[in-house]
Amino acid sequence: MIDLQQAGAGLSGYSMLAAQLESLLADERDFIANSAQFSAFLFNELPDLNWAGFYLNRNEELVLGPFQGKVACVRIPFGRGVCGAAARTLETQRVEDVHAFPGHIACDSASNSELVVPLVKDGRLIGVLDLDSPKLARFKEEDQSGIEQLAAIFLRLTDC
Ligand code: SME
């Protein structure tokens, strides 16, 4: 049994989450298992989220992967909405007000802000990690860098 408190002892904020995630994923490299765990970990450890999960690159289209939250749109073309923009540009999209984002796809009307991190391993886009919040401007710069670090841990510890 992994002791997540023990894994993060003496650390704070995203450093603690990073230590906990390292511990959570240490004994398994399976993509489905680790992406499901990572979604649940983010959804339960980060405050003010209403959705956390994956869209996976399937022939230049994003297809819904493991997630926590309400049922969501299944397929998103590259370039559409916030997730599609992250997939096309390979840059993290941090959106303070999704209603002002051109082409935003409203899967859940409760969502007001969003952070989408492209997941690139060995030069290949695996998919994107999508976090939604009911709070406007929920994600600050420190959240972006912290969550990008968590995504890098996930990619390093997972077979993709
Ligand atoms: N809002 C996203 C779609 C995915 S859902 O939020 C889960 C977007 O515009 O890409």
C-alpha cells in the first residue's frame, strides 16, 4: 500500500504532489492504468476542478481517454477548441475564460476556465491532458508550471 502522505513528507504544493505522483506510479507502466490513476489523482488533489482527464491522439484527431468528471465530448479535431489548439500548437493553453476562447467546445456548461497540456514523448504527440474549472481564471502561472511538471513525471513513468 502506498502512503501518499509519507511520499510527500516535508514538501509543499506542487513539490508534494510531484513526490506523491512518483510514488503512485512507481510500480506500474501500463498506459491505461497510469492515465486513469493520474486523472483521479489530479481531480481529487487539486481544488476547484469539475473535469480532469485525457484526450488521445488517434490519427490527428483527439479521442476521449480516461477521465474524472461528467461525461464529455468524444472526438475533437486538431485545431478545434482549447484541446485542439494545444494539439495543433504543441503549447500549453491556459484560458482564463473559456467563453471568450474562439471555438471553445462546451462539454459541461459549468466550466469557466481551462488548462490543456500537450503530452509529447520522444517527439510524438500522445494526446493532451485537460483540466476544467468552474472558477474563472482558476489556473495561474504556477499551476501551469506545476501541472506541466506532473505531466512530465507521468510521461517518464508510463509506456506510451
Ligand atoms: N472544453 C474543451 C473540450 C473538452 S471538455 O472540456 C472535457 C475544449 O474546448 O477543448
